[in-house]
Amino acid sequence: RKEVEQDPGPFNVPEGATVAFNCTYSNSASQSFFWYRQDCRKEPKLLMSVYSSGNEDGRFTAQLNRASQYISLLIRDSKLSDSATYLCVVISTGFQKLVFGTGTRLLVSP
Amino acid sequence: DAGVIQSPRHEVTEMGQEVTLRCKPISGHNSLFWYRQTMMRGLELLIYFNNNVPIDDSGMPEDRFSAKMPNASFSTLKIQPSEPRDSAVYFCASSLRRGAEYFGPGTRLTVT
């Protein structure tokens, strides 16, 4: 079983829609969580950290469910520019290295 | 700030040749990472350095791969000899805080 798993998608949504992605992790000792965004043929970029109490950054909301070992990303009012691959990232205690999911592809259409 | 700089951006080489990828991290960042990305395996950490010292190289595929960081502003990843299965995009990233990693634009390597 992979340490971090994501639905590869693609998720096809119209502009203005709300879309949510989940990501599951297998190591219960994982302590830090992030979402990165990667545009086609570009490098990954940090989108936001994920805090235990959940956090929001504009149209983006991230949540953590430790009991079920998953994190989620909600995007409201989708824009064409949100089209990208969203990577779930986990850091496990003691390993101190980022483990990336394979990403969920989002396509926002006019 | 110029961000993380990588060179070359593209490299096409024949099987058996030596390949050297270069990275200049963001000034002041104390950690540097080398990743490899393929469609099949996604983004994999190869090695990371903290204060120029290799901390974890468990992701380095085999002895054909080696990485160095002679000073805080430069690192290399070398593949010798290269094989077609090494074809991938290689990213270098640097950070001051775990999780907040800044990636370079990557080197797209093709080994024929």
C-alpha cells in the first residue's frame, strides 16, 4: 500500500463549481500535511499547509481527519486558472522527509 | 530572489554516458533536496542535505547515482552510467522550513 494515496482524476468541473479532493495516508505517526499545486510541465509549488483545526485561504479550505487518516482540499468558485494537478504531501515523524501523493488532476472548463 | 536555479533544463544523452545535473538553492536556505518525477512513480525523493551534509540518501536508486553539495550554494546529481530507465524530470528544491520547499524548474532528462 502506498504511504500517500490520491484519486488521480481527472476531475472535470465548470467554472464556478465547488470541488473537493481527498488524500489518505497510511502512517498514523504522520504529523505535518500540505497541499502542493503543479501546473503542466512546471515545478510543484506549495499551495497551503493543513492544520489540525482546518484552515482556509481565500477560496481554498484544507481539513485534516486524523481518526480516518485523510486530508481534504475544497476549492470554491473554481476558476480556469485552478486547472492543475494537486499533490497531497505528508511528513512522518522520525523520517523528516516529504512523501508526495501522485496527484489529482483538476480541469476547470468555461 | 531568482529562486532555485537548475541546469541544464533539458538533457538528451545516450545510454552509458555520464550525466551531471546542477542546482543552486535559494540563498539562506539550509536544506536541499533532489527529486525525480515520472508518470509511473510520481515524485520521489532521492536525497536531501541539511547544512551541506547528506541526511537521507535512501531514495537514491543505486550506485550509479551520486550527489554532492560542496557548499551552501551548489549541488550536483550525477548519473554514471546513464540508462534509458533514468529518463525523468529531476527537480532540485530548497527550504528553510520542512514542508515549505521551493522547487527549481527541473531538468528533463532523456536517455536513449
